[in-house]
Amino acid sequence: MKPLAHAIVGCGRVAPNHVDGLSALPDAEIRWACDRNLTRAQSLAREHGVPRTTSDPRIVLEDPAVDSVSIAVDHAQHAALATAALEAGKHVLVEKPLALDPRDGTALHALAKRTGRVLSVVSQHRYDPVVTAVRDWIAAGLLGHLVSGTVSLQCGRDADYYAQSYWRGTWAGEGGSALVNQGYHALDVTRWLCGGLTVAGAAAGRTAPRGGMETEDTLAAVLRAPGGALLTYHVTVASGITWRTRIELIGTEGSVLFDLDHPGTLHLAEGGDALRAAARAVIDREAEPAPVGIGYYGISHRRQIADFAAAIRDGHVMAASGEEGLYTLRLLDELYRSARRVDTAPAPGPAEAAAGADLVASVAVRG
Ligand SMILES: NC(=O)c1ccc[n+]([C@@H]2O[C@H](COP(=O)([O-])OP(=O)(O)OC[C@H]3O[C@@H](n4cnc5c(N)ncnc54)[C@H](O)[C@@H]3O)[C@@H](O)[C@H]2O)c1
């Protein structure tokens, strides 16, 4: 069987996780490293033995030997690059979010169906053992009827993080910040576990403004699951700690509390005997290997990339399909629209007021 020939477009912070996932497969090879900053492509290629580099994604897409492409660039370019790749007949693994505009996401999903190519949006935490276990417990009724939940991510991103990036902290390049970027996984995983979510209300703000950031640093929302459960969701990038994400789901028969991290930690699983026994198995599982790159991205890109390669071969629908990415994109859009409607945002500080730069105005610019 011919090995899967893959290319990586965008050789920045997350690219090593894609290299790692592809390298772990027995029947795949990375054929191209592509970055419009050629030095970055060359450096990734040198480090991981990738034979070809280019600064132009068109060269990659014109190569008939390429079967599939990772798209790991700023959010604003996901839709155009994924469209070009699907039109060139490639299977596409695009980093989250699928696109910035749900209309583009809908078109991408339709294009993947029409071309018969696999389209997957990176949601690596859907493959974390603790997450798949909780999903199984919910499906088996071990939590009873879901009634409530709390989802929270706090992390710290300083002024340099935004100032040194050409796209972070901008509405045009990132499409938001705390929610669409750092908060994405906690929202996506919770939506997947709950079988859907709608927005009951949301507010967003820039609570600790820093230079070069025009987007929200904090967002809080109330979400409703299909069975009626009410959840609070909040995310901030203005915390003093680097990363901590926490999801608590409460059912009539049992409750769970866990982190999306590395390794995903189960803190609590209270309920009947079956839930306790299942939780014990998760706690006792073997230690996972250390992740490559940035620790809190975890190790599950490997699992998603293995699933992506298998889906290319056998056509099964992935847990992190393009359609699932589209649903999460629609939820993000609903949250940002809800936050825009909030007219009781805290009064901006004097500097903010002078700049006229409160979040509500910024969101309005986003359209
Ligand atoms: N799944 C995760 O846990 C995770 C973690 C980090 C980042 N991400 C996502 O990955 C994506 C990239 O993030 P990052 O942190 O690696 O960004 P980054 O800024 O570190 O890297 C992006 C790279 O893309 C290159 N690039 C931009 N436009 C290009 C083009 N048209 N053709 C070729 N190269 C181009 C840039 O030169 C840059 O090197 C984003 O969507 C981000 O949200 C996901």
C-alpha cells in the first residue's frame, strides 16, 4: 500500500504536533513543509527530515503525489487554503477553527462532501482518554440526566504574545481571542459531550487591556444543552497562570470533574458503583508519553491524525469531522453575537474611553 503523502502548510507553534502525529504512523510520510516565511519551513524540515520546502502553498497543492494537507496558519486564512486544497483533490486537516465565518464553514463542508475528500478540524482533546471515557459514561446513563455544568479556562497571555504575532489579538486575523483561540477546546469538547449547546446569554470584555490587542481577553456565557441542562462557561487569557482548564458536568445520578490538559486529569467521578469502577480504570491507566512542543496542547494530535489517516483509507466519519467543526464554529458565532448584544459592559477605564476601544465596539467591527 502506498504511504500517505502529507504536507504541512504553516510551520509555526503547532506544526511540531502535526509532524509528531504523522511521524507516529507506520504508513505515512511528510513530503513538504510550507511556510510563507521560508526560513521557518526550512527549520521544521531540517529538524524532522522533511525532504521538500516551499513558501508557496500552490506548489504543494499542484504536487499530484500529495494526498493530504495540514493547514496550520492564522484563522483568517483557514477557509481560503482549505478550499484550495479540497479543490486540488487533497484531504484536509485544518487547525481550529474551521473558518471565521460560518458561511465559509458551511461551504467547506459541502465542498468536502462533493469532492469525497476527508475534511477534519483539529479538536485533539476529543481523543483524550478522559474525554472519551466521560462521553461513554454519559451515553451509558451513568450520570443520569444532565442538569448543570461549569466550564472554565484560565490562562495568561502577556503583551508580547500579541505584539509579536501578525494575527493574534486582531479581529481580522484571529476573529476574537480568548473564546475562539484558547477557549475553543473546552467549548468544543463540552458541546460534544452534551450533544449540542445553544447560547442563553454572553458577555465579553477586555478586562486587563494590553498593547496590540483589540479583541476580548475574557468571555462569560450561559449555555443550554438539548435536554435542558444549564451550564456556565468562562474563559480568560488575563490570568496570572499559564494554563488551567476545568469541566464539571452534573447529572441526576452522577457528577464528573476533569481537566483538558496533559495528561487529562479526572478529579472526581461521584455516582453509582458502575461510575466509580469506570473512573478507577481511567485513574489507573498507564501514563501517557510526554507531548512534543507546548505541553498543554497534549498528545492527542497523534490520535486525531491516526483517525484522519484511517478515515482517508476506509471512509469512516471522524469524531473531529468537518461537520462537527462547523457546529462548533456556529456556536462560536452565536456566542460572539450574543456578547455584541450586551449593552451593560463595564465602563472602560479612562485610557480605554479615550481610545473608544471597548469590546462592544470591536465586536461591531467584526460584522
Ligand atoms: N490544536 C491546538 O491545541 C492548537 C495549538 C496552537 C495553535 N493552534 C491553531 O493552529 C493554527 C496556527 O497557530 P500557530 O500557533 O502555529 O501560529 P503561528 O503564528 O505560530 O504560525 C503560523 C505560521 O503560518 C505561516 N503562514 C501564514 N500564512 C501562510 C500562508 N498563506 N502560506 C504558508 N504559510 C503561512 C506563518 O508564516 C507562520 O509561520 C491556528 O489556527 C491556531 O488556532 C491549535
